Amino acid sequence: MNIIKNRYIYFAISIIIIAVGLGFMFYNNSQGKGFFNYDIQFTGGTSIEVSLGGKEVKNEDIANLLKDSVNIDNAQIQIVGNGESVIIKMRSLNQEERVALTDAISKKYSLTDKDYSIRDISATISSEMKRSSILAIVVSCIAMLIYVSFRFKNFKTGASAIIALLHDALILVAFYAIFRVPLNDAFIAAILTVLGYSINATIVIFDRIRENKGRAGKIDEKLINDGINQSLRRSIFTSLTTFFTVISLYIFGVESVKVFALPIAIGIICGTYSSIFIAGPIWYMLNNFKTKNS
């Protein structure tokens, strides 16, 4: 597989996905929904736990009640057990809205006031924590840049790996924007987890390229292609093993686990893609740029 020759096709696929994500961000913001579907950890809000006593309930039914009674269409709905209770997290509700919502739910499921537990939640992720999270991502990228550059004795190698990591982060952001996955403290953990997984897969491929370079003596198109193709099966099989494990957590886990597992699963896919189709071609282009301008 001639990855270097077709590199602009792979670059274009990534650029289109990122552009679509940016488009969704600005469109949703223009509609008053915000760039992302922020969890109430970011914005604060109201949490209502409804005891249903095992009644049959569906997310769609609760979502429809929310839309009809208080005009909310982006609440987080978590059904606990086999309909034992449902937890609804949404923007802050005033007293009239709380009454309208509880009346609508009570009418549908024959409930009383004793079946409700309502509390207000303040925004727990402060501006300071947001800054600290961004700083953690920046510091981790700088540390990986230094490590990869030192390990391969080539700054361009480290730079190409970091550009591939930036690609992964942007794809994950696009995923959150397009599918309106709730953005909470798990987002930072997901980003860092994906970056760590992706850099590991990239280093495996770069190691093979370096081994081949020891025999060939120079970095050219054939060297990069050979190194990637020789590592291709290992990279794909390793990623599939991890992907199936994470997707099992998403399928069988509780809602709080699903919110974390799904971005990780997407991150594994885009991390594998960038390690194979993005990092190597960028390394080749950076070295080729040096050759052309020397």
C-alpha cells in the first residue's frame, strides 16, 4: 500500500471531518444551543430523580415530556435498573417549570410528589479547572515532543508525532460537536487517554522505520511505506483488541461509563488512522522539505 503517494487523500478525509465538526459547532451556537452539549458540571442546572417502581419507561418518552412541558430537548436522561428510577439532568428550572414537568411525568406514570427528588447543581468545573485541564494537555504534548525527538534524535520526528496527536484531538472534538455528546470532566480524561494510546501506536511504526533506515541510510518514500506496511497488521490487530474491549464497556456499562467509553472507542479509531496514514506522511514531508531547501 503506497501511503505516501496517496497522502493528500488521507489528509483531505481528516480535514473534511474536522471542518464538519467546526460547522456543527457554529451552527448549534447560532441556534442558541452552544458550541457543545455542556454537562451541568460546566453550566450548573437541575437534577431530578424519579422513582418509578419498575414501570416500563423509555428515554424517548421522557425526552418528549421534557420537550412538551418545559421545551428542553438536550437533557441527560439516565434510566436506573429495570425502570426502578430515572435521573434527569438539565438546565436550571424555575418553580413553574418544575411543577409543569413533574405534573406531566406524574400524569403519564401515575406518580405522587413523594416519588421525586429535586436538587440544584452548581457548576463544579470552574474556569481555573478548565485552564488546568488545557495546561495538562499542552504539557503532555510538549513532554511527548521532547521524548520522541530525543528517542529518535530528530526534532522533525517529534514534530510529526505531535501534529498527528493534534489531529486526533481535533477529530475527537468534532465527534463531541457533531453527535452532541455531553461535555463533562470525562472529556479531558478521554483526550489524554486517546493521546497516550495514539503516541504509543505511532512510536511502534516510527521504530520500524528507524530500523529500516539503519539499513537504507536515508528516509525516502519507500522507507516510510515499508515501515508502515510492515507494522500494519500489528497496529490494526492491537487496535481492534482494544476497541472491542472499550465498545463492550459502552454496550454493557452504565450511563456514566458509556459517556466515557464511546469517545475512547472513537479515539482508538482515529488514533490508529493517524498513526498509519498521517504521522508517517508528515514525517516524510518534513524531511523532504529539508532536502528540497538544503
